[in-house]
Amino acid sequence: MSIPKPGMPVRGSQSGAPLMAAFDLLGRRWAMGIVWQLSYGSATFRSLQNACGSISPSILNSRLKDLREAQLIERTTEGYRLTEMGEALHRLLLPFGEWSIKWAQLITPEETSRWSQLGPK
Amino acid sequence: MSIPKPGMPVRGSQSGAPLMAAFDLLGRRWAMGIVWQLSYGSATFRSLQNACGSISPSILNSRLKDLREAQLIERTTEGYRLTEMGEALHRLLLPFGEWSIKWAQLITPEETSRWSQLGPK
DNA sequence: CCGCATCGCTACATTAGTCGTAGCGATGCG
DNA sequence: CGCATCGCTACGACTAATGTAGCGATGCGG
């Protein structure tokens, strides 16, 4: 799967809106998780693998490739880090964290206090 | 694929953060697009199908089921609409539209002026 | 009441994406 | 040299998405 072209989006998005192309890219498994992890600072392939838990190296590699082609992350000598565009995306994702906590409470009202240690950067 | 349980997330997210569970749910194909479409107002199955373009009814149905179980959307007599939580999510997604336009310009610098008609609600 | 159209949705076969594991070359270190 | 770790690739097994066909229900004109 290659990078979605905003003008003529892949994966059937069709509407022509770059938003759909973005949804297409970030809707891929682990994509947002990787961006999130990298927002804590630059990381190596291995540390991303561990941080994401059970991601397989092959899929991690292809997601990193996707994100690199989308210019949201870039390689450094010590691993990967967010580009400016990636940082901008992360800032949008930030309030998402709080939303997800409320959402989690809605879905599983029991044990709501365990994730308080979640915080970006 | 069922609704991710924030406490014990599915699909290998593992970190325990509800954020990852949210990424898991919204990272599914078309999920965010459906939320976006519904933000324009309540819609029927058929109109969603047309709005999303090439989505197949089977996958649309399962995404609607996912989102309904996640309590982000709900059925009405005339179709589907966002719940309060879904509306809250949409408000987070809003600035995403602008970001995606900048991003699109970064990726495909040619023909940048065509998507100006994109606007939520 | 009947034929026809549309709607919401399901079934199913094909195709694409992901997972898990094994392992390769490169680098570092004792 | 021997061994460990790292970044990454290959490959087979599995799972999810796609595309098409079609079912029951509802509505509507004749």
C-alpha cells in the first residue's frame, strides 16, 4: 500500500478531499500509535517495536515507510523522529488523549482511574 | 472485529491506554470518514454509502456496528447520527481538516486550490 | 392487489492487508 | 573470533476489506 495522493485518493476515498486521504493514511493500523510514540521523542526501530507492544517488524517497517513518504516522520542517525508536519499532527492528536479517557469511561465505566499516567511528551 | 476494550485493548495495542483503544477503533478503514460524514447531519445507510464513494455495504454495515457499539453513533428512525461523544470527537477532528490541506500541499504541491470547498457541518 | 423501485442489510467468493516467526547483514564488544 | 543486538526483509498463515448478488421490507403508481 503506498502513500495516498490527496488529489486522487487511494483506497476508494474518492471524495477528492485531502481529509479523506489523511484518514486513509492515518487509518492504517498502528499509524497513529507510531506518531504518538514518536511524539515522546525520537525512537529507534526496536524501541518503537517494544513501545507498540505486539507490532510485527514487517508491518512496523511498512508503516514507517508510509509515514516517511508522507513526510510525517524522518530518519535520523539514531532512529526516527517527527517532522514539523508530524509535530503539527501530534498537536491535533493531543486533545484526543483526553477525549479517549472520557470515551473509555463511557464504554467501560468500571476501573476508570488506571490510565491517569497517560500524558503526551 | 469487535469494539476495543480500553482496559485490555484488542488488536495488540497492549499499552493499556484508552488512547490506543481509540486509535484501534478509529484506525479501522472508513471509521473516521463515517464520523466525518455524519457530522454533516444524520444520514441513511444509502446516503453514507454514496458519500463515502466506494465503500461496500458489508464493510459499511460492520463499521456502523463498531461505531454503534462504541456509542459514537446511534440509530434513528431516519438513519444514523452522532451521539454526544461522537460530536465531541468530531470537534477534535475539525482542525484536522485544515491540517490535511496543508499536508496535501506538502505532498502534492501541484494543484492546491481545488479542495477549498471542503468544510465541516 | 400487483408490479416495480428503493431501502437496509446479508452472503459469499476474491483480493488485499496484517501477523508471527525465522533469519540475514551490519555493528559493537569482550 | 564468538556472541549479542540492531535494523530490517521474506514468507506462510491468517484476517479484514472489496465487489457483486440478492433477500425481505416498505412505498407507490396503476
